[in-house]
Amino acid sequence: MTRFAAPIAEQIWDMKYRMKDAEGQPVDASVEDSWRRVARDLARVEKDPAKWEERFYAALEDFKFLPAGRILAGAGTGRAVTLFNCFVMGTIPDNMGGIFEMLKEAALTMQQGGGIGYDFSTIRPRGAEVKGVAADASGPLSFMDVWDAMCRTIMSAGSRRGAMMATMRCDHPDIEQFIEAKQDSARLRMFNLSVLVTDDFMEAVKADGPWDLKFDGKVYHTLQARDLWNRIMRATYDYAEPGVIFIDRINQANNLHYAETISATNPCGEQPLPPYGACLLGSINLARLVTDPFSDAARLDEAALDDLVRTAVRMMDNVVDASKFPLDQQAAEAQAKRRIGLGVTGLADALLMLGLRYGAADAVEQTRKWMKAIARSAYLASADLAREKGAFPLFDADEFLKSGFMLRVDADLRDAIAKHGIRNALLTSIAPTGTISLYAGNVSSGIEPVFAYAYSRKVLQKDGSRTEEEVVDYAVQMWRDLHGDAPLPDHFVNAQTLAPRDHVAMQAAAQEWVDSSISKTINCPEDISFEDFKDVYLAAWDLGCKGCTTYRPNDVTGSVLSVSEKTEDAPEADRGADVVYLTEPLDRPAALEGSTYKLKWPGSEHAIYITVNDIVQGGHRRPFEVFINSKNMEHFAWTVALTRMISAVFRRGGDVSFVVEELKAVFDPRGGAWMQGRYVPSILAAIGSVIERHMISTGFLEGEGLGLKSDPQAEVMAVGERPRGPACPSCGQYGMRMVEGCMTCPSCGHSKCG
């Protein structure tokens, strides 16, 4: 029986991938049972199922091939679930009926657990004329708010995933509002945002030329391209969003350039997809294919790699036939093109085992060679499948071989495709693998560098207590097993010490032989200058990347998990302490200044009156207590409870702006309401907005409520260090970090991207 490398790996298997019955009792007695279940289910479409079941099982064994989580969790269970991770939905029509039909389709897809991507560029800009109703359009961002509320509602019903991607073209008239949308801390929390950047725009940026913002042939505004680029960069520098997608490059390189136009990606960006396109993902674990690690004879077994890639392609092709789909259009799209996304994980660990420093020239070249070998094996395997089972229905040899990607491959491969066709229109992609990498023994994730060689993880026990366990990177544990306490060699580098240009070089090397795209985060130091930060994106463009996602820790986005130094040579565990607040409640003066606000919730007979009283400290007003009154007795109990809790928090002093953020993020499953041209997801969110408005009017919050004015009298004492990153919504532990474009928890493996 397979022994898991670490307790966290077994816990992830048990929680996410182990088949259980309706009462929660295990059906898979071991991970071997899970592998057997998946292998048998994917082999059932073959003419000789028994033969292929054994080959598929051998690929899964010892975590060599890692199908994406949905395949591991869903294949062979008999449940009506999709085995595809994410979808790009249909093109949004520019009319009310069509928009809400798309919303329905999105809800049905998310209900089955699929993440979704949408291009909102097709909706007319805010203020544009709506003919026939004597009104002005509310613009795409107002409808994005509706999508955001829908996603929250679906998640409240227990959906596994809530990830969405929204894209907008760089020439849409509302692009400036799109860029700044998530600077409101309560808005569009369920979305990742990316700007679709065109070749023309990048040329205009370099030339410092003018740039037209237009829709349906009408120019609404003209500005300098470099000014717009700087706004994108500033938002990303300060808030980690939006990302950048080089959309023309994606379409030019697309094998299916003759059959589709792409304008959106899945939530983490590794799969640019056409309307109703789906991403089917899996990863080759390179760390398991290295022989004689940490020696002069260390090498990656290329024969084993070729065999594993060929088997993985066949398995993933079978998923197209074995899977259910939320919508008929998605099934039709998948069958017509049979797109798959085979990628890698454990790249950084494999490089370490060969003595190569991630980001160095020799590591970049080795990455390029490995990815070329994988692409070649995958395409040859798909050509063999086409000879056996037939090419994908929309295959056109002449047009297919004209794509930017196919023009780079060797003549033998082109000849094989011209002769036999190809089974899968696209074959390679590098997806986020945070959770399955932990499950596979904490190998380095995707093509990312090792984030932390080791860190401590708090584990909740059945009796409510917490114990600590060390989670060690796969390659580091192997080094320890071979060399004991010997210091780690100099080529052991991690995400904390790498220059951003090293990240870009590795992404570009991998992208050269990936026909779809790559989910990767380029970690930038907190003190990087704005000019140097912008150069990272220009380097990504110049080196041929299809997109760029960065993360710079700061007070707005939160710090990523950091590591402490146990020795000079070996970064060890992150041991950020829990935060304990020691302030006493502020005394209440005899008289307080305050204001009362009237809130009329649509559909409610009686208004709600909200009173916020302030205390003056250090010459500044700060909120001290809240009262909420209404004649509607339905609200009596919760309004009393709410005012007491908010007032108790306010009286502790310190940074209480989070109260507003939490209230504004509350959604009502029954639906929210439109107020003053903006969608508000609940009464509580409306109350939060009122309190925020009061805080801004008194000067406690600056501008749009994004920062607190300093108040030297309101100090909070913390024991230990501050939390190293945001709290995980699944386990509550601090230390969420940005990996492969997704916020990921190192403690429990929770990922926004699944």
C-alpha cells in the first residue's frame, strides 16, 4: 500500500479525492483504490478496456501522472458531475434578455462545480443610448456585479468552486472603470480580472501614441496609450489586479485560428478558450522521473517521460467521452475539437535534483528542452490516436499546419499530422497544481519555483486542539534523506529570493512549447520600484509570453507567506504567531456627536434608520457606536444583535474599517436590490455602505474608503508577528499566498481556483 509522503497529502486525498458514500463513509479504502477507480472509468471507452486499465493505472501509480482534481474526484463515481475544470461561457449579447440568459447558463455551470470565464467587452458602455426605452446603459460593470452576487449565492449552496474570470478589451470605453473596479474592497470578490491587450495597443504604448476607446464603431474617448498602460500597471502594482492577456498573440498562435476567435480565458488564465470551450487538465510529475538525484549522474528519464506523456494523452482524450457537461453547447464544443491541456508539475524540484538553479540560463534551457519533448510526444501520440480513432471533427490539415505554434515544430511531426490528422486540436497547458502537488508529496507547483522549503502547519484535531506539523518540499526532503543535516547547496533558491526577470525567463521558455497558455505568478519584492515593475510586463511581452500575472506583497493585498531562516543556508518554517488583541474598551463620554441616516430597502414597507455616533481622539473623529431602528419588527432581533456587536468592535479602537468590508460582502440568497444605479447584495451590505459613507464624511476613511487616517491614540498591541498573508476561508489559518495566479492556502490546500 502506498505510503503518503506527509500527513497533509493523505488529508487532501481523504477530503478532496477519496470516493465516499452518501453518508460520508469511505468507498476507496486506499489511494490505490482511487487510482483503480479512475483507470477503470477512463478505460471503459476503449475496445480493450482491461489492457488500457492497467496502463492507465501504471501512469497514476506513485503520483507520476496527476489528472486534475475533478477527474480524481469524479471519474468512476457514477455521479452526474463534469470532469472538466473550467469553462468559457457563450458570447454575451448586448441586450437585457440575452445577458440574463447568459447569467442562467453561468449559474448552471457553476452549480456543477465548473469555474467560468466571460468577456464583458460585448456589452455597451455606461451612458450609451438604449434605443426604444429612452434610457442610458448601465454598462458592463453593473452586470459584473450581478454575476458576482450569483456566484456568492451558488457558493452558499455548497458549490465546490466559485472562481470566475472577467476580461475586457483595452479599447472598450469602460476600460478605466474596469481597471479600478477591485480597488473597492467589497466589489467583485468572486472575479479575477484581466485586460485583453492587443498588438496595436502595445505598439501605441511604445510609441506614446493616442488610443481610441470605442464600441460598435463609435469612438467615445481618446487618450494616450501610455497613460492607460500606466493605469493598468499602477492598479496591478497596488492591488495585484488586473492581469494582462496578450490576446492577439493567443489568436495568432492558436491551432484553431481558422475555426474560432478567443476573447476570454478560464479563471486562472492557462486556457484561452472560445465560447463554450472547456479545459481538461492533467500534469506530468517531473520530480518523479529524475534518476540518481543530487549526483553527477542525475538526469530525467526521457524514455519514461515519452511513455508517460503518450499514456496521459490517451487518458485525457477518453475523458472527453466519459465526462458529463453542464450544457449541451459545452459538450458539442468539446467533441468538435477534443481540446486537452497536459502540463507539468514538480519542475523546480526536478531542476534542483539536477543541480540547476531556477531562473539561471542552464535551467531555462533545460526547461525549454523538457517542454519541447513533452509537446512532441503529445502531438505524436495524438496523431497516432487520429490514425486509430479518427481526427477531431473540425480538423483541416492545411489550415491547422499554418498556426503560429505548428510552424515551429519539426518536419517529421508535421508530416505525421498531415498524413494521419490529429485527435486533439490543442494538447498542452500549464495549470495551477497547488492542491494536487501537495497530494503528490508537496512537489513544487506547476512551473513555479519552490515557495518555501518547509513551513509549519496547524492541524485541527478532533478534540478541538491544534497540533503543528512540518510540511517539507519534496526535493528538500529527498536531500535530507540522502545527506542528513548537511546544508542545502547554493542552487536551492525559492520564490522569496528570485529576481522577477528569472520568473519571466522561465515562463517564456515554457510558453515556447505550450500551445495554450500558462498559469504562473511572478513574485515581486515589496520594495520594487514602479518603473522596474512595469519592465516585468514589457519583458513578458518581448519574450513571447501570452499573459502576465504578478504579485507584490503590500498593505492592500497582504503579505504572502514568508519563511524564517533556521540556518543561513536553509530557509525553514514560517512560524507566524496568532494575533492577540489586548486593548481595553474606550470609555463612553457623556455626549457624542453623530448622524442619522434613512435607508429604504426596496420591497420593505418601513425604512431603517441608522445612527452612527463618534468619539474624538487626537483631534480626529472615529466611530464609537451604532444604533439601528425600524418599525418593521421582523428586523428587531438581528438589528439589536448587530448594533451591539458593531459597537463593541468600535469601542476597542484601532483599525475598524474591516467592519464595513465584512458588511458590504454579505449577500442574501433571495437576492439583493438596485440602489442609486448600483447592485447591493443585501440589507446588511446596504447598512455597511451607510456606515462607510459616514466614515468618509467624518474623515475617518479617506477617499473611497480605501485607507485609514492615522490615529496615534488608537493603538493595538499584537503578540508575536503580524499574520503573514490573508486568512484562509476554508480553515481560518493565516498565510494565503498567490501561486500560479490563485490565492492558495498552504495549511489545508484550499485554492480559489479549485
